[in-house]
Amino acid sequence: MVAVEYESRIAKWTWLSAAIGPALILLVVVAYIPIIFAIGLGFYYRSAFDDAITWAGFDNFYWLLRQPGLWAALGKSTIFTIGSVSLQIAIGLFFGLLLNEVVRGRAVLRSLVILPYLLPTIVVGLVFRWILNPQTGIVNQILLDIGVISAPINFFGGLDSAMPAVIFATGWQYSSFAALLILARLQTVNPRLYESARTCGAGTWRCFVDVTLPNLRSTLLLIALLRGVWMFNKFDLIWIITAGGPLEATETLPIYVYKIAFQEFDFGRAAAACTVMFAILCAFSIVYFKIFNPTKEIEVGR
Amino acid sequence: MQDAFSKRVYRLLLLTASLPVLIFPLYWMTVTAFTPRDALFRPPYEVIPTRFSLENLNELLSATQFLGFMQNSLIVASGAVLLSVSASTLAGYGISRFKFRYKRHFMAGALWSYMFPPILLAIPLYLIFSKLELRNTYFGLILAHVSLSLPLTISIMQQYFSIVPISLEEAAWVSGASRFRALLEICLPSALPGMLSAGIFAFALSWNDFAFAFILQTDVRMYTLPVGLATFVEQSAIHWGLIMASSALISIPSFALVIFFQRYLTGGVKRR
């Protein structure tokens, strides 16, 4: 950094603005202006049919908070987020631990675990719609053949089965994120810890509870936060698979907001709903950090 | 010994129980893509098929708009890669080579935008782009996709430049090279692997994106592959053989990505 001092201040600022400028402008234009615009728009009447916008104060928010649909969607979002994140962590933990143990073929196995995460969402959505199809889906065919079920299950079309089925699809696609982070963390755990636990007479289960889990604490908390935020925002996979249906069985907040904006064509109300969503996220993240503080590491006798 | 052996058997059992769940959906996608039409319309299916045909692929490429969608996808993804990589390379250089007051704010601001709900961005972008007549254009969607990839590529490039030693550049300056020449001839070549990974991520995010393309591109001629595929499901003339064939084709970059990701994870790219 010393050499920088030799340049004049003007030269430095020219260089700096030329270097940072494009990225800064892009960030402001494509992320920050739209966000501010969206939050502002919540305070205006704005329909899709004419460009006129008029000041609405808190009207959109009053309207929104009185909608049973909003609260239903919030409930669905909560179920979806908690269900999906728990499933992802469970599967991620399973594959993370397994990958950590397996020595031969680890590279191949890891590729297989990563693959779903890197697939386009549309592919995951369509493939699941196809294999879980009630008439021609292979899963129903196999289940019928084995005799587990007597009539085909309409996984994504059933009121009770749609949400679990969608959660399963997200678990299938996104668990690799958890698996990779958990694996990376496991590989830094000092093997001596396991040795000393063993000499104290700990079995596999006690080793897991007393050595593995405390070491994974911050990783798991971070995964839960990141995946929680992303699942709360999840629009594409749910839209592709069920579009919020059947009835409103899988209508989470992002789907609800989309419908207000592009099916009822009320952008003011949609923006207000977005703002509510964003506020919930921010509040949640802050409380989460206050309670758990994922950056804090529990040191286990190191 | 007994213990180690039983552990291995146990692991093998776990693997054989779990891997099918992981692989089966993709296996069935591939099988369906190559199933001949007559078998496709006559379930039940053979779980391990004996007959294959290229009918679906042929029909997909000749009788549907698949190639048009693919062209759109490629154009948008290339634009997003170009814009995202060049902006983030410059930014990474700036962040790692200069001291300035709001450096931490800049980086935090970039990362924070990663948490914005896409739907929260999509609605204002729809309105702003309508006004600017950027909707249903390549450039508009490229900009939207840059909003997805830029936070990530900036942090990749910043990390990468912080590994490239500044002493090389200093040596060049001492021997009379301008800052520009040092950047061009020393810094950029050594940052090339970082640019490659940033580019690959930017490509993947753009190629895989459904939400922005779905909301911003309403003209069928401007559809990218994911949006185009979603309309396939609603068209009665298009059957699942075609849908799975196109799903398989659009997944090809993901398979390539896995290979790259492996190297990235094992540190092959990062620590070179």
C-alpha cells in the first residue's frame, strides 16, 4: 500500500472512481433505486392501467393488514420456510457427515450432492411435476406396483399434500448448500477431540452430541439464517410447481405479492406488501443475530 | 477391525439408501427425454427402459421455439457475464489497491443487496423498465441479472485481488511502468482465474434465472429458456417427452459447472 502514497491525490481519486464507479453505479441503479422506489411506491395509489400516481399515505398498508389473504400467506410462508430449512439442514447434515466419513469416491459423491443446487429451478420444478404426476408419474406407478398405495396420489394437486411435496422439492434442490458448508466445517474439527471423547468412553451418539454438534453450532445457525431468508423470498420454484395452488395451499408471501401486482394489477398495494415482507425479514434477521449470534464460536477445549 | 468393517458396511447401506433419492429425478428426466413417442403415451413405463430414440430431441429442435429461446438465453447470459465481470474486476482492483473511507460500507452495501427479495426488485424494475422501454429488451434483462450476480462477483474479485501480491505491480512501477500498464500487464493476467470463476457464476445465475425473465419479458420472442419451458407445460401440443428433453438440454451447463465447482472447492482455482 506504500506505493500508492507516491501518487497525487487527484490521480488516486481518478483511479479510484474509475475502478469503483461502474460497480457502484450498477448497484445503485439495479438494486438500491428499485428498492427505494418500491418502498416509496407503497405509499401511493398506482394501478397498472394508467401511469398516474397519487399519494395514499398508509392506505395501502391499512388495506393490506385487513386482508385475511395476507395473514394466510404469512402463515404459509412460515410453514414453508421452517419446513424447508429444517429439511435442508437434516439432509445437509446427513450428507455432510457421510461425505466426511467416506474416503474413496468422495469427489464423485460430492459432485452428485452439489448437482441439484446448480440446476436451473425450472428443471427441478418440471422434473418433479413429471415424476409426481398423478396420472403418468413414475413415482405413483412404482408405489402402486409395490402396493404401498392403492390409488395414485395427487402430490402437488392435493390440499394436504401440496405443501409437503413442494417442501420436499426444495429440500432436494437446496440441501447441498447446507451439506457443503457442514462438510467444510467438519473437516476443520480437530480429530483429537474425538479421540479424547472416545477414551472417556463416549459412543458414536455421544461423540456426535458432545463434539460434532457444538463445533457445528455457528455453521448451522448461519445456514439456518441464510436459507431462511432465501426460502422466505422463494418465488420461482413454488410458482413453477403449483403457482400457489391448489386453492391457496402453497400461496406464500412472494406468490401473494406477485398476484396483487400482476393479476390484480395494483402496484401500490403490491409494493406495500413487499415492504411488509422486507420489514419482517429485517426484523427477523436482527432478532436472530441478537439471540443466537451465529458468529460466536463455542470453543471446545482447544 | 470388526468395528471398522461394520462401520463401512453401515455407510454403504446408508449410501445405497440415499443416493437413489438424489439421482432418480435426474435419471428419470434423461430416460423420458429418450423415450420413443409410442412408449411415452402408453404408461406404465419400464423403470429400466430398453428402447431409446432421438425423436423427442428432433421434434424439440425442429418443431418448437426451443432454439429461439436458447439464443435469447445465450445473449442475455453473455451480456450479464461481460457487464458483471468487468465491473467487479475493476471494483475488486479498486477495493484491494486503494484505501478509502467508505470501503467497508461499499462492500457491506454490495453484500446486503444479496438479501433483497427478488420479487421486491422485480416489481419496481418492471415499472421503471416499462417507462424506459427496457422491458422485452436484452439490455433490460441483462441489467436485472447483473443485480443478481454483482454482489457475488464483487466479493469473488475482491478476495482474488487480495491474494495477488501488490509487490509485482510495485516492481513494474519502479521499472517505469504506469499504473495502467501495471494493471493491464501484471494485475489482470494474474487475476484471470478469479475473473473466470466470477464469469461462471454470473453465467449460471443468468442462465438459471426464472423470476426476473418471467416478470420482465412478456413478449414470447424475448423469452429465455426457463420462461419458454414454463409455457411448454401449458401448450397441449407439447408432451412430457419434449419437456424433459428440453430440461435435459438446459441442464448441460450445470453439469459443466459441477466440474468447475469441484476444483473451486478443493482449492484448485483459489490457491493457484
